[in-house]
Amino acid sequence: MLSSTPRTFVGTTTFTVNGMTCDHCRRAVTEEISAVAGVESVTVDLATGLVTVAATSPVDRADIAAAVDEAGYALVP
């Protein structure tokens, strides 16, 4: 992450994820990120590789990165 990027976020934030190409990818990423405490919703756009995460309480970006990694993909820094 960039040093100017806050470590945590509340509200809606968009991440770029490499390697997603199908509905299985969408489901895997959505399930893993949804399990992170504070995450309210996850929207995956396969065409652009963008994942939008809405959080109701502070969520650590490292937890999102770990969830994406657990799903088998990687965040673009």
C-alpha cells in the first residue's frame, strides 16, 4: 500500500484484485472478504478486477489483503 493510504477504513473502498475471471472467482473473493469483521457488503466486477467493500466499522486493509490471498488471488498495491 502507499504510505499515504490509511491503514483502516470505514465506508466504501475499492480495491483492485488480479486473476479473477469467472463466477467461481467472484464467489471465492466475496465469501472471504465478507467474513472479515466489520464488512457489510462486497461487490466484485470481473471485467475491471475491482472489488468494492463497504464497512460499518473500521476494517484493516491488511485483513482484506489476507482474505483475498486466502481466496487465491492478490490485491494490486
